[in-house]
Amino acid sequence: MKQTTFDPSETSTPPKKNSNSFEKLISNSKSSFILIGTFLLLFGAGSLFYFLQPYFEEIYLERMNSNWGLPLMIVGISLLIIKVSFLIYVLFLYLRYKVIESVSDKELPLCTVIVPAYNEGELVYKTLVSLAQSDYPHEKVQIISIDDGSQDDTWSWMKKAKQDLGNRISIYQQPKNKGKRHALYRGFNLGMGDVFITVDSDSIVKKDTLRNMVSPFVVNEECGAVAGNVLVLNKEKAIIPRMLNVSFAFSFEFIRSAQSRLGSVLCTPGALSAYRREAVFNCREAWINQTFMGEVSKIGEDRAMTNMILKQGYKVFFQRNAYVYTNIPERYKNLSKMFIRWERSNVRENIAMSKFAFENFREGSKTGTRILLLNQWLKMVMAYPTLLLMLFFICTYPLLFLSSSLLSILIFSSIQALFYAKKHKTSESFWAYSYSIFYAFTLFWITPYAIATAKRSGWLTRDLVVKNETETKKQPVVAVSS
């Protein structure tokens, strides 16, 4: 079999050195400009708030004397207390989180890795190679990749992976595009493993990722699912991935660590998740036939599976030491589509989870799980009032809105920045401020829009235009392996 190696830092065909150096210089210049602009904006907001303090106090007294001023202030303070209290609770759980160490080769069970692919091009090849290079015992891992009716050269790259990797992988092709959920369903039916691991076809795993994902199932019979630790693969390629890299680290390594302490991670990510075979088979028919408002569900397959496994009484954990690097959108249009899909899924699955979370769905304390769900509902319930209040202040007191919003961003983004600086790189942590400003002023509409359009099931980000966003894929040369 042909020896195949893969460098995780290599995400596309390498450009010419001179071109690469020039692009890197431009990228660094843009990054520096944005960071400098971010801090000038925050500094300006602080200065504005300081110099216009008498004016803001006058507005405050005027509002307090109105009929709705005091009630509004009470509601605002109450919400702030709730949010701060929740953050303290999450911090308490995070500090108690412990990763589950890898078990020995002898203890590892047979696992099936399923990689669904649609219009992924060369990336699916790199994903499969990274999985084959894992240090999981070869005789105990089954790798299945399913092409979901791609319209590009994805199938050619999968055939090349098959030729290079031989019997390490099995590849299948759907007769037509039926959606990621159906591709996974076929993989579940084909899989022989006691544990199923699902990996997105634009994601790269580390050598020890598979064994770290499977180990919780060995040491804890209550474990029904495990969420992996998702990092951004293409963070050096564009500003948006660079900003989201900090947000991802906080979302997974802080938030999901806290949720894991309760055994109630709310969503196992599509990029990297693991499921107990029995738990999957107990709900796979309900999962594949899931509907919302009379329409077949084509999105949110990861959150839906997590919900159905929690409902069975299993616990869902997070493995901080199980890393996967995944590509995220580099343009605003595609990023907003991804967030809309995620938020629509949250709306649907929050409703589904509410149907069992307040019942006796498993042994032991369920209070923490319910608190996590209520926090999700608070975000949804406050989406429209917050939007209307924001529009009101923009129209009536724009300076007050701008300065108070930026000061709030400075305070709360510092939590993410400090966390990232401690765990990763201090120089990259400052992107937390840029991302918060970016989200607050350009993506604030996502949640209200997703709530209003929750019935829609379009995937939104898997067409050929998106796949050409980064680069034009090179057609692979399929050669006979030696």
C-alpha cells in the first residue's frame, strides 16, 4: 500500500512561495489594521462615555421620571443578575471539569468512523488520511465515507483515498443528494463498531483523537455520547476564521467543559462526535424520520441526536483532549447562513428538549440540565425585546447606545480574551473584542430571523459556489497504489 502522509497545517495545494509571502503580508496588515481599529473604537467609546457623562445622567433622570423608565431598569438589572449568576455557575462547573484519560489498546472497543461528504473536493481526502493515521489499533477501527451525491470532484478524491489507503477505508456513493442525515443513517446501518464516531469531511483529527473520544464509553456505562473539541483549521486564511477561533475555543473548552460536568452537553458537534451503538439504534428511526411543523427535518442532526440520547437517560460528555480542526466560512454571507442554520436547529431542539427535560428522564440530579435549557430559552425569549430596544435607542439616543454597547463588549469580551490567553496564545486572544463588535453590529439579527423562519430546513452552505470560496479544487490524479 502506498505510504501517505498528511500535514495538518496544509489545507490546500501550496501556492508559489512569492505569492504566499505577499498574501501573508497583506493578511497580517489587514489583521493589524482591524485590531488597532478595534481598540481605538473601544477607547473612543470609553472616552465618549466619560466626557458626556453629565448628558447621560440627564437622560437617565429623564427616563426614570417616565412611566416605563423604572420598570425597564428593573428588568434590565434582573437580566444582568441572571446572566452574571449563570456565568459564575458555569465557571464553578468548569473548574471541576476533568478530562477522561485514554484507556489502553486492549480496552478499546471496535469503533466505526463515518465521514459524510457533499461537494467537499480535496478536503475529504485529507480528512480520510488524517483518520487513517490515528494511533487507534487498526484492527479495531472501521472507516466509512459516504458521498452524498456530490456535483464536484469529491467522489474522485474519495477513490484516490481508497487507492492510497487500501482496506483501511470503505467508500460508498448515494444515488442522489439526500442530505447529511441520510448519509449518516446509511453509515450507522453499515457500521460494525460498538461506538460510532462522526467526522465532517472538511475536518482534520489529531493522532490521539479517536482513542480519546472512545475512552469515556469504556470507563462510564452511563456515557451515551461524547463531543469533541473543535478548533478552526483555516484561521490563517481570512479575518472571520481568525476571529471565530477565539469564540470556538471559549464555546467548547469553557462552556462545554461546564456542561460536561453535568453530563449534559447540549450539542455534540457535526465536526466530531461519538455515540454508543445501542443509544443510536434505540432512536435512529425516530431521528431519520424527525419532523418539525409537518416538515421533514434536514438540519440539526447533531443536536437532534444529542437530545434523543439524553432523553434515553444517558449522559453526554465533552473530551477536551480530542481535537479536530475544521474549516469555517471565510465570507460574511456564508457565515451568516451557517449561523442561521445553527439557530434554527436550536429553536427546534430547545422545544424538543423541553418535552422531557422537566420530567424524570434519568437518575440523579437534573437541576443543572434544566438550568442549561432555561438559559437557552432566555436567549430566545429576549431576542425580539432586545432587538426592539436596540432600535429604539439607536433612533433616540445614538451616542448613548454606541458608547454603552462598546463598553459592555469591552467588559464581557475580556472574559473570553483572558480565557484564550491562558489556554492558547495571548496575541490571538485580542480577536475576542473584534469578534464581539462584529457580531453585535452585523449578526445581531440572526436569532430573531431564525426564530421567525425555524420551519425552513435548507442547508444553505453546501453548494458549489461555497466550495469555490477558498480556492478552485484541483482534480486529483488517481494512480495505482504500490
